Amino acid sequence: MESANTSLRPTAGAAAVQARVAPKLTPKQAATQFARLAEALPCLRAAYLEALGRWSGDPVLQLLGLPIVTECYRSPERQNELYAQGRSKPGPVVTYKLGGQSNHNIGPPTPAIDVAFLLADGSVSWSGLLLSKFARLVKAADARVHWGGDWPKFKDRPHFEVPR
Ligand SMILES: [Zn+2]
């Protein structure tokens, strides 16, 4: 079976289509997705679901991976933990916002979600290529939704938000 890393390459698309079945959520994963989306601002949730519907309805895209929400609301404490990553703690920098500064810290309803892709082998991908394809669908669904991959400096490709 192809590794997650291989499938991140744009050229892997055709092979993936031949070799794979579309990834599906387990009932437990589906419940988690429902709970996370329930935290989101209604217009953000609607845009995500419309994009998800288009993605899942596309015979090519659906085989590349299934969009999933990895996080919506995030407590200020958890935000501070993430901020420490790449600074006082090991790991790459994942945020420039302290607790209370991120749109993830608002609500619920929360005007920010982070997205990744469930692959057919059960692994999770943050492929920039897949995220940019999905971002096009989300922005087409509702122009109020901004994609972190469009930001000029720190490109936060998993991130979608409705600015305050
Ligand atoms: Zn985010």
C-alpha cells in the first residue's frame, strides 16, 4: 500500500485513483466530526459542508482523501500550549497567537476550523495540494470564509476562518 507521504506528491494522484477505495469515517470518527462541526459558526459550518459535499461527489477527489475537521474551538490554555511549541517546547512553530488571540478561542460558536484529510490507509494528511484544492471549494461556497493558505506571511494551510 502506498504510504501517506507518497500520496502527498501531485503525481501520485493517478496511481491513487487506480489503487484505492474512497476513505470512510468509522461511526466514532463521524460522531467526532459532528461534534466539532457543531461548535463552528453556522456560516462556516455550511461552507465546509457544501465543500465536503462537492469533494465527496467528485469521483477523482474522493479517492485522494476525505476532508476532516481536526479542531474547531480551542481553549486559551490549549492555545498557549500550542504557542509554546517551537519556542519553549520542541516541535515546529504552529501558531503565532497566544491564548485568547486566535479565532479558535472564540465561542462556541467558533469562527475557525482546521482541516486535514483522512486517507484510505487510515492515516491523516496535511497535504498542501489537497488543502488548496479543498480551499477553492470552501471559498466558492462562501466568500466570507478566508483560507490561512492565502495569508501573505505565515501560511496556515489547514486553517479556515470567518474574520471578526
Ligand atoms: Zn486554525
